[in-house]
Amino acid sequence: MNTQDTLDGQDGQDGQGDRDTDVGDAVVVGGGFTGLAAALELAELGHRVTVLEKEPELGGLAGSFDVGGDRRIERFYHHWFDSDQEIIGLCERLGISDAVRPHLTRTGMYYANSIYRLSRPLDLLRFAPLSLPDRLRLGLMALRAGRVHDWRSLEHLTAREWLVSLGGHRVYDVVWRPLLEGKFGAYADQVGATWMWTKLHLRGGSRTRSGSEVLYYLRGGSETLIDALHQRLIEAGVRIRTATAVDAVLTDDTGVTGVRTGDGAVLRARHVLLTNAPAQAAQLLDPADATGPGAPARHPAVPALVRQLRGIRYLANVCLVLENNRRLSDTYWLNVNDPAFPYVGVIEHTNMDTPEHYGGRHVVYLSKYLPADAELYRMSDEEVFEHSLPHLRRMFPGFDRSWVENHHVWRAEYAQPVITPNYTRDVPPLQTRLSGLYLASMAQVFPEDRGTNYAVREGRRAGRLIADRLRTGAAVGAPHTKETSRA
């Protein structure tokens, strides 16, 4: 789906040739699920909305690409849990719920050059790296975590402290430490217990009585939902500009006045929602030309907000996607507890969704979270692939380079916020003290972890809040200015 030339709305080009344009009630920066869900909420409440997306296509981190047979699949792996009712409900709302399919999946762990299946309770009893008492402790951890009903009681703890208290040091060292270090690297010991509690709750809720895990995937992938959502937004009158980067949020002493795009155009609106990462939002609020002669006026709340946003730490992600002519294993999700292996997870997508949907190709994701200045992140695509081959041969002794029909490398600079103890003190607010500015990013999905379900939830929440502020004229941090709604 390419939306670069579909400037949706009732007046075609929407004044794109103008250098200073009133674009309506609200501007949404970002065309991922958060931004699109917010725009739909606002439009269906009668407001004029403009969505700006810097990429040529919509979707954000759920964006897709072509694989075998000209089929489309996400650049970064995606699935839904049974508890992901926001995004499943959106599918129903858009009339595509028949495309949501349940899949019984297998999970496993790679440890000490061996793959262990960990899908059912009996698998835990066969997990040789742990003694029998420790296997029982590991099996009981989800039950013990389930007894915690208020995550706030854990917020002062690190994940390490809490996991050791639940299962002991040996279970932590064999199972949890490698996963935390593989995902968070140098931040592993700083990750909060609330992050891990959410993971245990989520995975436990998606299992059958036998312990097998049921996950959901949308036939045609996220693009099926993006296409349906895009069409609904067109019908609702939302104007969408792709390939349009924003380089500044404009303010004066009363609050937000609009945004400036990369080509210098000014789009005027008194309400702006930023759905990008906090560091990116900070850059928009404090661009390089924010000071000096001729600089635009800045609201006094901006400096403190910028400092808060720059305090949120993120990890990048590099994802190697293989199109193979045979499968690596029968496991869908393989956690890697081996620090010598360059990825933290091997996700064989076609062990969940059938290879026939991808021209017979077996699609595998190899995912790694890391700092954006790490060597693997800075390698060329071909270097990433070549670097990965010997590790794949070690994990799967029968693997041969000839199995790979095609490969792709995708990168995201802001992929995983680092959730630390007492994170509620750091999490950015949805409605800021800068009048008319709203923030909805992965860093604000708390205590849950980031995901498309929560992107939809937070987008809808932001849309309802902005609609309420438009209706009442209420704002924070600046004198109230009456703004009329077209509802």
C-alpha cells in the first residue's frame, strides 16, 4: 500500500502548495496504529484532522514488505494475545474480524547448544539444565506472579530482585538473566519488575488448560488492518500526508500553534499529537533553529518538557528476515539463552501462519535489541546476513546457506523503551503542560509493554481527550481559549 499521493480529504491537495496553512482542529504526527486510531476517534467525533507520516507508507513499526509470491508481511514480527481486545475490537469495528485467526504455537529455548521445548508443563519437567526442584520453581513462577494483582507493589523492585525472590538464583541465572541481558544489554539489571510481571501475566493468559499457547494473527498481516483503517479514515474526511516529515512543533506564549514540515511549510492547528519516541518529540520541541535571531517564540513549559523526554532511554532493534525453502525447526518462538548468539529470539513465523500464504517460503525473524551505535546495527544488510550464517549453522546443524532464497534487514532506532523501577515518576504525560500538545508513544504504555494492541488503546485514548478539549476549550499550562467543535 503506497499512500504517498493520496492526500485524503475533500479538497484534493489540501493546500500543500501553501507555505502557511490552517489544517483544521488537530495534527497527528505519525501514521502508525497510535496516530491512525487517534485520528479515527477524532474524525468520528466530528473534528477535522490531518495525519503526517514521514515514510512513504502508513504502518510505522507494523509496516510491511513483499516476500515470496508478492505476499506482504510485517518488517518486524507481530502476533496478538487473547487479551489484546483493543486491536481485535478494531478489526470488528472495521468489518475484518473474519481475518483474525487463532494459532496453536510452540515455544522453546536455546541453551547450551540444545533446543528445549517449553510449551507445556511437562516440557518444564524435562528441562535438563535445571534440577528437579528448580524446574518446579520455574513452573510455579507464573502462578506466583498471577497472585500479584497490583503492579504498584512491585514498582520499587528490579526484575532481577523480583525474579530471584520467585524462583531462586539458579532459575534466574539459567532462564531469566540471559533473556534480560539479551534484550536490554547493559540495562538488564536496571529493568523494573513491573515490565517482567506484565510479560508473565500476558503469556499466562494466552495459554490453554494444557499449557499450550494460542496466539492470533491477521490473515494478510497488519497491512490488512492498515488498509481497512486507511479506507475508513478517507471516508471520515481525514487528510493523510505520507512522505511528509515534521521538523518542529511551533509554539508561542499561549501554547501550540502548529507544526513545520521538512520542506518549510507551516501547518496551523491548536492541538498537536506526537506519537513518536520521546527523544524524537524532544527534538521537534527543541529544533536546531530554536534559538538565535529570527527564532520563533517558545512557550515557557518547553525546556522542562524537553528535559523529561530526553531522560527516557530506548534501545534500537535490528531484525534479519529470512525467506527459506525449508523450515529451521517446528518451534514458532525460540528464546535464545546463549550470549554468543547475536540475536535474542528466533521467530519462525510460518510455524504459526502456513508457508502457503507466502508462496511456499518459510519466513524467519531473527531479532536483536541493542544500542543504535552497536556494531551489528551499523553493519550493512549483507554484512548482517553473513555475520549471522555461522551462528545459524551452530544452532541448526543441518542448516545450509542454500536454504535462504532471500533475506532482508530492518532497523528501528527507537524500538524498546527501558522501563526502570519507579517508572511512574518518569513516564511522559498524555496531556502536557504545554497547551495543545499531547504525547502518545510506546514509552507511555505502562505498566504493559509496547505492542500494536496498546498502540490502538493509547491512540483512542488520546483522540477522546483531544476531542474533549476541543469541545470544552480546556487546556493545561496556558490561558483557556475557546475552540469550537464541528461535532
